[in-house]
Amino acid sequence: MNTWFENWFNSPYYHLLYFDRNEAEARAFIYKLIDILSPPPGSRILDIACGKGRHSLVLSEKGFEVTGIDISAYMISEASKLANDHLEFFVHDIRLPFRINYYHFAFNFFTSFGYFRTLREHEDAVRTMATALQPGGELVIDYLNVHYVESHLVYRDTKHTDGVDFFLTRWMDEHYFYKKIEIEDQALAKPLAFTEKVAKFSLGDFTDMLAYQGLQVEEVFGDYHLGPYDLYKSQRMIIRAKKTRR
């Protein structure tokens, strides 16, 4: 049985709802990040949960050897249209190992983590990120800032795109944020509904999970301009960590 994220991410409505994510802003973020990390030309980079590969493509254009992985077969099918001699894509579940001690950098962008049911599954995903890196390699995880979201949660809103109505309801409990997406489209025999679920991982939680896998937090940024992280004011929590052991 597929998980909620496999069902939702394989739906064309997922892309319709989120299509307006700012491409220019995303590209600027990648450029800024590369300026700070300064990867040598030809560095091997793993883009974890790469989606349709838009960020993988930007990285390959900068002269790196890039691999994108995602659990969604539909996403990888679309991403593979961008493949070239320096850019490859694979369907892969990040709870399972992938290319041990191979990459110089690994990236996990735009809250593409926190979807699993148990802490063990999340720890398995962090293990994959760690073991894919060479000793001395660096991992960047871009996650929501739990404390900011808790105090700024918009409980209900709607969106109308290309003749499709999306009705969004958000709530939270002690451990997760939830978003129910109800979809009305004349092309549908009846409305569809999906519910997103994202774990409330704090900086301390990540620090512990990373340390257990031999990764040491080096820096934490609070936005896509890579400004300083503030516990309550920053919308993002972008963690830079280095692999300190095999």
C-alpha cells in the first residue's frame, strides 16, 4: 500500500497546487549556497528528494556531477527529460542505502523530509544521507522552522488554479503538522482529498540524528538568502553539516 506522500506526489494536482514556487528565488538560493560551500569543479552532488529535477539541473549547469533521487516514479520520469552527461536520476527510497562513501555533497531541499511514520524511518533516511557522503563531505538539509510555523499557522485558505479549486485545512499536534487538501475539478467524478503530514523536528532533533550518523552541524541559516537563524523569527532552518567519520 502506498504512503500518503507517494500518492500525493504522483498526482498531477500536487504540481498544480505548488507550480508557482518562485523559480528565480530557488535558483538564487542554489547560487548563494554554492558560493558559500565552494565545491571544486566536478564535485559529485546528490540531490535527495529531487522532485522534477529543477535544482539538480541548476547544479549540473554549474559544472558538477549530479545525481537526483526521489521515491516518486512520476517525478523521476519528468526529471529524466533533463538528464545529460553530468546529470542522472533514479527512483529511490531514501530509507534505503544509496552509493556508499561516494558523494562530496548531499542536498535535501524545501522540506523534503519529515514525512515518515516513525522516528526509526527518519533515522534510516539520515543514515542514507550520511553513508552516501565521503568522509569530509557536507550535507545541507533545508527544513521548516517548527517554532515559526507553530506561531504563524494559517488554519484555512483556498486557492483557485486553472479551473481547479483547492481547499486547504491545517492543524497540528505535539509531533506533526498536517494539511488536508480537498480538490474540486469538473474533470473529476467526485472531489479528491490528500493529507500532508510533516514531523516537528527541531534543531536539537536534527543535531542528535546527524551526530548519531557521524555528521557534525557546522552552520544554521534562517532563510533562502542564508541569513542567520533565529529560533522564533526565521521561517526556514537550513542546516549545514560535515561528515566526520566513516
